[in-house]
Amino acid sequence: MTLQLSSTERNLWFIALLVSIGLCLFYGLRYSLSEGVWFDEALTTYFIGLGWADLFHFIARYEANMALYYIVLKFWSMAAGSEFALRVFSLLCYAGALWFMFLPINKHLGIRAAFTFLILTLCHFYLARYSVEIRGYALALLFMALMWFCWTRIVLDGERNYWLWYALAGLFAVHTHFYIALGIFCLGLLALPALKSRGDVGRWLGAHLVIGVSFLPILAFVVFKESGQLAWLTAPDLKSLIYLGFDYSGAAPEASRPVRFGLLFAVGILVVIGLLRVLYSEGGIKVRGNRLLQLWISALVIAVVPVGIVFLVSQFEPVFSTRFFTPFMPFYLMLAAIGVTLAFRTWALAPVALAMLLLALSAHAYTHREPNRWAEAFGFLANHCGNNQAVLYMTPRGQAAINYYEKHDPTGCDLDPLPFKLVPENYFKGPDEYPDQLEGLNQYRTVWLVMTHLSNPERDKLDRYLEQVESTAGPCEPAYSNVAVEIHRCSQVGIREVTKTP
């Protein structure tokens, strides 16, 4: 379906696209840089800074799920390792993913649908955030989009030579995030009706055999060596699916009720309208040979089926979290883009502009990101530290975050870390493995205490440490706090300044 736009309409679409890019950068890159890295990002920055041997040891023991991401990002960080550069890597992956999805939409549905898709995904509050996360979700989305692009070439266009690229993309994808295996499962099933010859069956089997064999080590790791990183998750219920529906629709939890419910119902209605228009334009529900309907079904299955599978599995082993579905969210927005353009045609830009406004309001209200962000906390320490001082960390990831900022913006204070200096072997130590006695306290005039979201065992250990610190360095008083991080100053000298942010 090829549509020719007038020069005026084309210019208006380009303006809308530029505005959406600006919103993505403002609510994604700008916000993340101002707030800094959070817990999981601190883990990433720490381990890509290790030598190759330690990195592979870490992957094999703790995080085989994102192995390819860590390896690729380490190569990237060798050239540019600043927070900005690491976030730009994810942003480039996100841009590549949108491009691979843009091409089939443009080819089969026209430029209006393709522009609408780009605008919705760029303004989406959750995708704007994860487009710059120092985690593997943007890279996983890139491979998911590449696989879907290859699938459209194979199934819709009959270009069988794309099976090789499909297999390679799938092989890389499952080593970036194992949830992509659910997307591959969907694409594999959807490709079955298009198999017309023994050669097609052989290509289908070969591609999925390569992907499946490469996925076995990841599956074994998840089943037998899960390290407890998902212990915070609980079994989902119907309310979890409803909340996920809001997230898919671009409705942030903090947005106003009219914005939230407006986006939820508008996107849902557009999805239904898109289906009806596709059926009407093609003259029935016959799937074989109906490219538009096949494309629509592929987007729906990829967006919904992984959620259903994970929901059922999570009734026995909770693994249900919104961030894990990030690589599938754009496919739901694709369905809305199809509905907008098929329903409104030459007037599609009007509802798209309204959607942009609602999505921008939602993104502006979205403040409930991971609260453990460390840029400002590091800034406080950098401005108040001195010689003969130490920092007591009650979580290794807090030390990893401070170490990362210290590496790229040295304070010159050379604060000694307590209760131990972070190394790969002790990164995942629990408080029961911390030493009972803090060594060398007599040499410090001031000890900074850094805390965030302490568990009960960590609080018990902290009580023991406080007795030792206060008897040696002096009483501890609050010096800084944000939503999740607290810093106390323990010294005989009074605190001259207290910084507190809401």
C-alpha cells in the first residue's frame, strides 16, 4: 500500500516526528542523565569495567541472561565509557529497532502508518526510559525487530534468503534477553502456514534448531542457577494485567485519570478499528494471501502471547515484570498506528497530534522510575569529602555506583570503602557474610554512611557497625537524603550543611 502525500502534509508529518524525537530525548536521555544510574545500571557499569576473565566469570555465575549485551557494551565502553556514551549505545539500538519496524509498515501500510508508529513509540513514557537504560532491553528490542523484519520478508514477500538473517538475529537475541525466546516462539508458529515446500520446512527447522541449541545454556542457567535476583517479584493477578495494559498504552502510573484512561481506551479502540478496517479492506477473514491481516496478526501475537505465557508461568514461579516486556510493547503501538491511519486516512495527523499531547503529559508525570539513582548522592560526597575519611556502604551496588562516578569525575578524596573494597567475588555477598568488625576505624576522622532500602539482616548488621563507628569516629547525623538514598556523617565535628531533596 503506497500513499503519496502532499508537500504540506509531508512537512507536517516531519514536524510531528521531530517533536516526538525531542520528547524522547527530553524525557528519556535528559532525565536519566540528570538522575544518574540506578541499582541494575550500577551493576552493568561495574562489570563492564572489569577484565575479560572476571567479566566472563560474572556472566557464567550470575548473569548469563544478558551475556551478549555485556560483551558488546564492554567493547563500546573501551572507546567511550561515560554515562552519556553508554546511554547513547542503547539509544542507537532503539533507533535501529524502530527503523527495522518502520520499513515493513511503510511498505505494506503506507507512510502515514509508518510515521504514526514512530511518533507513538518515541513519545511512549516507558519506551523513552528504556531506550536509554544501561541495560540490555534496547539491544533485545533491536534483535526482536530485526527478526520480525526478516519474518515479513519471508512470509509476506516470499524472500526465502532471509531465513539466514532470521536465524542469526534469533541466536543473538536469546543471548541478549531470554524473554525474546517467547517472541521467537510466536514468529515460528506464525511462519508455519507460509511453508509451501520441503525446502521451506527445512529452512524453518534449520533456523529454529540453531536458535534452540544456542538457547539451551541460557535455559539451563535460568532453571538451575537462578541467583535470587527475581526474589522481589510476586505472583501476578488480574490487576497486574490491567496495570500492564496501562503501561502498554503509554499511560504512566502518576498521570491524571483522564490521561491514563484516555490512552488506555483510545489505544484499545484503535486496535479493534484497525482489525475491522483490515478485514473490510481485504474482503474477509481469509488469512492466506492477506498480507495486511498477516502483518496485523503478527503484531498482536508478539504483543500479547508472551504476556499470557509469562502470566501463567508466574503463578508457580513469579517472573512477571513490566520491564521484561519492553521488547514487545512497540508491536502493540503498531496496532494502534494501523487503526489510526486506516480509520482517519488523510486526517490521521489530527488524532496523532492529540495522542502526542496525551503521551507527553503522561511522560511528564512519570516520576516513579527506579528511585535508587546516584548522580546527586555522588555529587554530595564529592563536595563534602576530605582526607582521612571512609565510606561505609550497606549495599555493594551503592559502592559500584559511587565508584563509577569517581572513575569518570575523580574527587581526589580517595575515600576508603567499608566494610570491604568491592571485587567480583564479594559483589553478591549478603549481610551475613560481611565481616563483624570494621578494620582501621582509628585512622579516620570522618566516616560517611551510605544507605538505601535496607533489608532486616542489613539493618541488624548496620546496628553493629554503628556502635563501632560512633565509638571511634563520633556520633552519626543525617547529612543528605533523596527518595531512596540516605547519607549520614559520623564525626566529632558537627555537620555544617544538610542537603535534602524531596
